[in-house]
Amino acid sequence: MTDLIFRAARRADVPRVIELLNDDAVARSRGVVPEVGAGHWAAFAAIDADPNNELVVAEIGGEVVGTFQLTFIPGLSRNGGERAQIEAVRVAREHRNQGIGRAMMVWSIERARGRGCALVQLTSDKRRGEAHRFYGSLGFAASHEGFKLQLL
């Protein structure tokens, strides 16, 4: 997997990123719209302009095969240590089980460590048992119970 590279997503990558995010039973159960819309473009612009957010793509031979978002959150807990939140982790169906997801997570953790973060955290839908096992294999612990309030 020496040809796997990670880079900041560009505007031209947004349709592929949305395709990856939607290629998932859990996402489809949320009633996602497959077309890229104004909300997607506005979100990309906001992420791209914010130094505390990074939308990253994994690429092999010019093809985007994975994506994730890193958000760096300053806080007073943990002695004022910044935390990195990893979200929207996806690998293209045809590239799964080839170590790409593991490489993406290792890269994310090292990016957080290099930035001086005290903690890396993520959330995962309770229906994603396979993902939970994967995150556990990377050393993540299910240490907290998460809560969400759907607004839209």
C-alpha cells in the first residue's frame, strides 16, 4: 500500500466524498440525499476555511478511496489539552479489508499527536458492530456513553 496518500480534500472531491458517506446502510437509514446540494457546498467551504477542521481523503493512483474529518477542539479539561475528533470515516466498498481504514486511523492519530493533542476521540453509531471491533483493535476504548439530540 505504498501508493496510498493522504491529502486535504479539494472542492472537486466533494461529490466523491458524499458518495462514500452515503454508501452505507446506516447513512441510508437516515434518509440522506445522494445529490450534492447547497448544504454540502456550504459545509465544505466552512471546513476548508477553519484551521481547526480538516477534511482528508485517502487516494490510490489518483482515485479517492477513503475519507475522514478531523476536528481539533480546544478545551479546559485535561489541563487545557486540545482533543482531536475523528468523524465520517469511510473506505470505498471495493477497497475495504485491505488495511486502508487502519492506515487512515494511524495517520489521524499521528496528525493529532503532532499537533500536541491530549486525546483522540470518535463516535460510532451503535449499529456499527464491525466498526467498533475495528476501533478497539486500534486501542480505542468504549469509555463513555454518547448522547445525541436530532434537530433536523
